[in-house]
Amino acid sequence: MLLGVAFVAALGAFVVAMPYSVLDFGAFWDGMTAEVRHYSSGHAGFEGLSAIANMDWLMKSLGPLFLASLLLSSAAIRSAKAIVMVAITLSYLVMINVPEVRFERNLLPIIPSAVAIAASLIAATFAAPTLSRRRIGLGIASAAVLFAVLVGTKATRELTTDSRARAREWIDENVNEGSRVLVESYSPYVDPDRFQVRTERYALAHPELLQATVTNVGIVTAAGSERNIEQLRDDGRATGSLEELRRVACSSTSFNSGSKLITIFFLNCPAAANEMGINVRAPISASTFDFVAKLAL
């Protein structure tokens, strides 16, 4: 009876939250089947070993709480109140482990139920008649709180030193105003009022733009060109490579904290820099550009 009520309630909530699944079923079906093909065919950087990746993400985000929910899944199934939460959590987890493609965000729907199940286990152990079982509950609760503090502290530190924020600040401080900047997907924000910004989805798919005569600064990201380079080559769209770019660039600097790696390449440094013995492999600031330019006059 409870399962039937839960199914009807879930179906009704789905239709209310997504009314066009009924009002425009054709478009809904096309979109859904497109995602099925997407998750089956692959997504560069987010494919393969789905079960291992999902378990790793759950352990990193929930830690002892996830372990507690797994322990409870065998015991709580006897309770009518817990059966729905356990069924949702385990069945959804099995479902997202099947496709080739996996994203961390896909785990969000089961986080509330997993936490509720773990909390039920902790509450049950605190209410246990024996002192030893109550100590187990206290240990699990303490571990969960400590884990949450550690994870929260780490996330806060990473978010306050994110690669994109640091790269954006570095560009503002070190790149000459008016420079031609090639920006790709997942790059930091580059102010179009200060720089001549050209945006391409993948910078390495356009080696003709990564030339000193065309672009002053090129930005390549691990989440953009780097993780899609093999697919780009298979499609015949990429003839450039990071190795070639590093060889032709006169300077580069990288940022890799909080988010994916971001590398900024200087492609048009003054030729006089080499003649004057300046180390052009180090990041070149705007003041250095001005200094070398004056020497070249």
C-alpha cells in the first residue's frame, strides 16, 4: 500500500515539476532519448568505471554517513518507514552505475535519503538497550561530524583559491591592456573592455589562431581542449598540441587549485627580450613588456 502511494506521489510530483513532459511529450521524448545516447556513447573526461567513480565521490562527500547508510540498508529494510528511502537510494545508485558516462552531480538526488538513512541508524544505536551499542552510535556520529568539518574546511579553502579566480587576477595584473586574448571553454573571465577577446570552444582546434602574429595570449584549460583533444583529433578538427604550444610560446604560467588546470601562454613577447638576456620562460608582466619595448626602440 505504501509503495503504491509513494509511486503515485512521485509521478505526480514529476509532472508538476516538469509539466511539458505531458504538454509537449514529443520534445520531452527527443530530449530524453538524446541524453540516453549521450550517456551511452561517452563524454571526454567523464566516462568509464562509473561504479568506482560514484563510490569515490560519495565517500569524499558523505564519508561515515554513506557507510552508515550501507550498513542500515540490510537492517532498516524490516521497517516500513525506511523501506522507501532504502529502495530509492539503492535502486538509483545501481541505475547511475550502468551508463558509460558519469557526473558527480548525478549523485545529488540520493544525498538527502542517504543522510536520512544514516541518521536513522545513529538514532537507533543511541536508543539501544546496551551501552556498547550506544557507544557505537556515538562513534559514528562523532566521525560524521569530524568528517563534515574537514570536508567543509577543505572545500572552503579550495573555493577561496580557485584556479579561475587566481588566473583572472593574474591576467588583469600581468597582461597588457589591449592585448589579443584567445579564450576557450572553462577559461577565467577576461574583461572585453580591457582586452581584445576572441572566444572559441577549444583553442587547440584552432592552431592557426595560436600564432604570435594573430594572438598575444592564449588560454588552454584541462576541462576544455586538454580532455577533448583525442576526440578533436578523431574528428579531424585538431592539428595543434600542448607540446607544440609550449614550444612556440615564449612564456607560460599555470593555475591548478580548486578547479581544473588552467594554463596561460604568452605567444607574442618582444624579440629583444632574448637579446637582452631576459628569461622569457618566466611570466612576463606588463612592466617587463614596456621595458623591453623601450629597449627595442
